[in-house]
Amino acid sequence: MQPFMKIHTALQKGEYHLNHCEDYIFTGSIGADIVLCAVMDGCTMGIDSYFAATLTGKLLGKLAKVMGYM
């Protein structure tokens, strides 16, 4: 099935992100007609903020996959 919309992102490392981008973006489809898009904002100076943003994104991905099967 062809995707019905093209999604462009501009996620990149910020000025104070030394090793990697601390934000996380997720785009996925739930069934044929629904697209789930989410951006998790990791705090630049927060401790383990990248972990929380990534964990939330991974959980959304798993939920989208399960909901797509239902």
C-alpha cells in the first residue's frame, strides 16, 4: 500500500547537545487510515532526559504496532 502523505522532519543536534540529539521523533501508522506522529522533547541539561524521550518514543512505536494488528 502506498503511503498517502510524505512526512519531512528536521531533527538535528542542537547547540548544547554534545553527543547526540536529545529529542526523539516517532511517525508510524495505525491501520490504513491513521498516522501517529509524536515529538518527545529531551531537556538539554536534564539528567537522563534522552532516556525518557527515547523510552516514550519506543513505547509509542510498540503501541502503534499492536493497535495496527487489532
